[in-house]
Amino acid sequence: MSTESPSLEPAPEGLDTVLPAVVDHVAVARLYGEPLFLMPRDLYIPPDALQVFLEAFEGPLDLLLYLIRKQNFNILDIPMAGVTRQYLSYVDEIRTHNLELAAEYLLMAAMLIEIKSRMLLPPKRVAEGEEAEDPRAELVRRLLEYEQMKLAAHRLNELPHLGRDFLRAQVYVEQSLVPRFPDVHPIDLQSAWRDILSRAKLVQHHTISREALSVREHMSIVLRHLQGRKFVEFGELFDPKQGTAVLVVTFIAMLELAKETLIELTQAEAFAPIYVRLAYTPQ
């Protein structure tokens, strides 16, 4: 077996011409499928390519409040010189990286400089017994309001959140095996009643007699017909041979029984036959 190193092809222009004699080291990269052991000398890396900028503050007030609380300054007596100096150093830092982000910070910097300048001037004359207005009063008010809102937001964030701290419990409930028939609409009941009347007209008696009909009595008759039977078709409760008067009283008796929830009118589907049964409560 030959111990000579394998011959290497000439390096492309722009790459280091000195390659290691042994090629079994880990390559830093691959160029067109070939291992690359040294970085090209003319490789251009932009200055900001590996720079990471973290926006640690949510705005100018957040930064200002951080500087005050970090150094335990009294927020009602802010040392404007020191705070302004530290604030401006931070603004200069972010301005070199993100000018668009620094715009709102520059506005607060201008306000701090204005307050500092007003404190160097003699106070305005005020009426006797009144205190001169502190140039820092408006800034202090905004800082206190911001701190209150920030603490409130922090407390709200600590509350349990759906999807973050807990999930909504879901329980699968199987559908009841007891069939539930749809309710009978008045239009369907009216149609069935008209069908009964049309059938009654085919069988008519010409005997004229006066007969006292009792709704309560026919309610009892309907209940007896339903006794011991699961379902009875609506038309079976009417006897056209008895005449229209008896049919009307029977129909009124059925309506009274349904009103008192003694019977139930059911229908399997639209336009299906109507059935009557005794109302009961499942045990």
C-alpha cells in the first residue's frame, strides 16, 4: 500500500493555496460538494451579520423608570443631570444600530434636556403662599401612571390563562339511546284534523237529535283507548260514524289532555303520521 498523500487539485482563485496534507480532518464547510478546510481570504462578512440587538425596554418611559429604580432614586425628586446622562448614553447606543427605534427615545431625551434646562433657570414668580411649579411634575406623573399600569399588567399576566396554564376540560357524552321524537307543529295537527273532517263528511247521518256532549267524558274515553298501548295513531281515536259533533268534542278533549300533559303527540318526521301516547316520566 502506498503511503503517499493523495494529490490535491489546485485551489480556486481567492482560496488559501496552502491546504493540509491530511484531508481527514473535519471540514469547516463544503463548496460545490468539496470539503473546505480554510476560510477564503476574500470572504466578505457584513459588519452587522453576527450582531444581535435585544430590545430590552418597551419604550422611553420603561427605560427611564428602569434607570431610576435601579439606582434607588426618589421618583419625586429625580436627579435630572445623572439620569439624563445615562439616558443619552443608551440612546446613542441604539441610534447607531436602529435609527427608527431611537426616534421615540430621542423625543424623551429632548424632554429631559428641556426639564434640566428649566431647572437651571430662576423659578417663575408666583403669588405669595404658593409654591413654584416643579418642572419635573409632569414627568413624575407620567412615570407613576406607567409604573401602575406595568404592575397591573404583570399581575394580570400571572393569572391562569386558558391555553397557557390550563386547558378546557372536554368530556365526550354518548347520545342517549332513548328515541326522542320531534315536536308536532300546529300546522301538522291542523292538517291531520282537516283530513279527519273530510273523512267524516263522507259518512253523514240525517237523524236530527239533541245530544249533550261532555268534554271530560271524552277525555276519559281517550285515556281508556290509550291505556295499555304504547302508541295509537291519531286517526284511530276518531270514529267518523259518530258524527261531526262527537269528532269536535273528541278533538277538544285531546287538546285538553295535551294541555294538562296527560298525553303526548309525536311524529317521527315531517309529513309522517301523528301518534298519541300516554305521558309518563321515565324512572
